[in-house]
Amino acid sequence: MVQTTHPSRGAPAAPALLEVRDLTKSFGGLRAVDRCSFSVAQGTITGLIGPNGAGKTTVFNLITGFITPDSGRVLLNGEDIGRLRPDQVFARGLCRTFQIPHEHLSMSVLENLLLVPYRQTGEHWWKAIVGGKRIRAEESALLEKGREVLEYLQLTHVANEYAGNLSGGQKKLLELGRTLMADPKVILLDEPAAGVNRTLLKSIVDNIRYLVKERGMTFLLIEHDMNMVMSLCDPVVVLSEGHKLAEGHPEAVRNDKAVLEAYLGGQYAAAAS
């Protein structure tokens, strides 16, 4: 098995921000996740890959509270979040996107962003009655932030467009923008390249790199586009049949015989020979 390696090869390892420890989940007689363990260091882009049915999305659902593990732990900044509800996980600074974007179709792009921030004052009816000044100030600040996010993602031109009218790539950018509205500690991306044309995919990749380098954000992403994974992620974690098969620097993972047999196949076989 490929062992964990630090991206900078020899530099002190960054602290683990997200840890998955012996995570296990079964559905009936099928063990979808089998004592899976890995960590995501602060300020890194960690790739989670594996063949269809390897358990990647189930791991995402376990981390984010959409399903409860049978055993094992999920730690965020040392706190066990493995049995919290999705809204509680979100409140602690862990956000995710979905392979199929979950935008509000009949709301504008900007309105989709403004819905995200947690516990807005205006959500409480009694505060809405007595806290008008505070609410107006909060809404003004959120509106400015939403416009900044749209400008950063180059979506300003569709700010007032119904989100349901966006292209697939624009919807993926909007999903990323919604996570940014929450000021997250960790962002989980589920197949950000799926259904995205090359131009918008480059924009997504550039945005991820910028957020890590300039804002110190941390990413864990599932992706089947191996060119994207190998150029963007470090380290890479490989799942097979619910358990971790390998973890390490992308070049080492790409040339690992067990990984080639389980997943990458002929696509990278020549590189390993």
C-alpha cells in the first residue's frame, strides 16, 4: 500500500483538520464502507478516488451527517461530528456540494447565495419585529458579500438569472459559491468536473487553487477525471470496496500496482511499467 506522503516532501506535515477513523457503514448485507481511515490536512486539496461502488459518496454522506455510521468516528478540529445532523455539521464549518447541483431553480443566482449564511437574524419572527436596523445592516453586508463571490466566480452577468437556467458548469460554480458564503473550514466537492466543459472546468480548478493559496481553505473532492485529480490533488486517497487501498502523493498512487489493477487500469499502466 502506498503510504501517506506530504505534498512538499520533507516539510513539516500540516495539522489534520478533518479525520476519518475506522468508519464503517452497512446497508443490509452490503458493507459499503469498511473500517475506512484517512485525514485531510489543513490547507490541502485531498482527492478521494476509486471505481464506481467503492464507497466514496457514502463516505461523503457519513462525514456530512446525511447518514449515520455503524461505527468509527469523524473528527473536525478534534471534535467528533460523526453523529451530528447535516445542519449541525454545516454550522461547524464543513460544507459540501453534490454531483447533481441542488440549486433553487426558481430563485435568482444571487438569491441562492443569500440563503446560505447560517442563523440570519431575520429568520426569527420576533427579531424581525424588534431588530429592523440590525437586519437591514446584516442584509446589506450579505448582499455585498454575495456580489463579491459572483465577481470572483465570474458569474456577475447571471446574478439575476434564474438558477435553473444556468448551464451545468455554471451550476457547479454556483455550488462552489454557495459554500463560500458560509466561510467554511473544509469544503467537500462531489465530482466538480462532471458534465462541465473544458473552459468552465479550468475556471473551477483555478478557483480551487486560489482559495487554497490565498485564503487557506481546505478541500476534499471526489472526482473521476484523473487528469484533474493528478494535477490538482495532493495527497490522493484511493478507495476500493469500501476500504482504503492507498494514500499518498499522486505520482506514487498513479504508479501503485494495486491501484492500477483496482481502478486506473490501462489509462496509466504505461506510466508504471
